[in-house]
Amino acid sequence: MAAVTASTTRTGIRPVRRRLSPGRIVAWAVMAVIILVTLLPFYWILRTALSTNSALAAHPGDPLPVDLTTGGFERALGLQSTKEAIAQGGAGGGLKFWRYLINSVVVSTLITVCQIFFSAMAAYAFARLRWRGRDKVFGLFLAGLMVPTIFTLLPNFVLIKQLGLVDNLLGIALPTMFMTPFAVFFLRQFFMNVPREVEEAALLDGAGKIRIFFRVMLPMASTPVLTLGVLTYITAWNDYFWPLMVSYSDSSRVLTVALAIFRAQTPQTGYDWSGLMAATLIAALPMLVLFGFFARRIVSSISFTGVK
């Protein structure tokens, strides 16, 4: 017995190797196809951005960049003169990329910070505080998830106009700045899973409800809050129709609207596809990096809070 034990200790336990069954091979093949289909549009955007417009018209189906150049990125970032832009097939109108980038950052940050803060307070009230009609109010509030966003555009526009916030960054952020039904529901699911003993211990120490929320519950909800923050930031960054309705000048124009205007600046030779794809890739890159960095945490947080 001692010899067998010593032999086992020296050799260790060999890892079990999974056999490649036909089902696993098919699953990996399907996964590879899904990844390829997902990444292909991003590659095609990069290929178009690194090509010249005249070469794209002559070789539209070439899988590699045609007449390799960084002119599209230079036009998107405003680094080309009007003469150089027109020579490469651009409109020459220019794109105030950094101005629009700052506007998008300000609007997205304002929406994310305020929405998470107010939604967390509402979610805590619905999950932990006992008051008359709480469940009925929450059900009515949750019914907002079934209201299409397009139905709220006109009332929101009338309200923003009456407040004098048209063509203003605050006017773009205000409709979704306080809370949304999804954000409240998402955080409420987490607060309901927190053991009540945690609150009872804080109450015995003399803490009130407000102190418990800020000192106990909110720090414990850091992972769901971070997940909701990433999702909210990406949604606010990609919003197009509402900013289009309320912004009319460069002072409040965000990147998504600016890209549409950049496309409308069409030269006589056709669309500036190279510059447009370069600007689109630059605008989407921060969100791709943000989502890729927090992807695993987002998935684990959603599964923990019970959102299916």
C-alpha cells in the first residue's frame, strides 16, 4: 500500500483528455463560422477605410485594401486640407471629430452616472423598503418596458422645447438621465438577493436606511452597478434618433449624428466611403474596447441577478 501511494504521489494524476467526438467537431465548426460572420463586417470596414474611393469604385469586391492609404482616417480626424480631401475623393467639408467626440463623452457620462444613481435608489426602495402599494407601483413602473421608445419621442421633444433645452447637451441627456425601467429592475434583482441579516446587523449598530444604502448596499452592488454602467454607456453612445431631433449645431452634435452629416457631404464623384468607414471605426472602437474588457463580468452579473 505504501509503495502504491508513493508511486501515485510521484507520478501524480494524469489529466483526462476529452475525445473529439463528431458532435464536438460540429460545435466548434459552428462556433468558428459564427465568429467569422461576426468579425467580417469589422474587417470590411477597416478594408474600406484603408482604401481610396477611386480604387474602391474600380475594385469593389477585392478582399484586401485597394491602393493602401490612411487618407480616410486623416479626413475623419480633420488632418487633411480641403484640397487633399477633394483629391482623394472626399467632400472637403471636414469633420470636427474631437468636438463631436467630447459631446458624446459628456452626454454618455451624464446619462450613465445619473441614471445609475437614481435607479439604484429606486431599486433599493422597491426591494427593501416596505410601503403601501409597493408591488403595484413597481408593476406599473415595470410596464414601461413594453412601451416602444418611439412613442415617447414626441412628448419628450415637447417637454425639452418648453424647458428651452433644444440644441443643448443637457436636453439630449435629460429623457434618460434619471432612471429607466430596465435599470431599476436589474438592480432590484440584486438587492432582493442580499441577505436581510446584513441590514439587520447595520440597524443594530445604529445605522439608518440612508446610511445602509450608501455604506452597505451600494458597495455590495459594485459589480451589478459596473455592468449596468457599461450597458448604459454603450446605449447612450450609440443613440442616434433622439440626438438628431434636438441638436442642430456643432455645439451639441454627437458622433452618431455627425457621421450621418459627414455622409451627406457627398462630392460629385459619390460617397466618401473611405472617410465614412474610418470615422465609423474610430467612433465604435472605444465601445468595442469597453465591452471587450468587461464582457466576462457583464455575463456573470446578469446570470447572478437573474436577468434572462
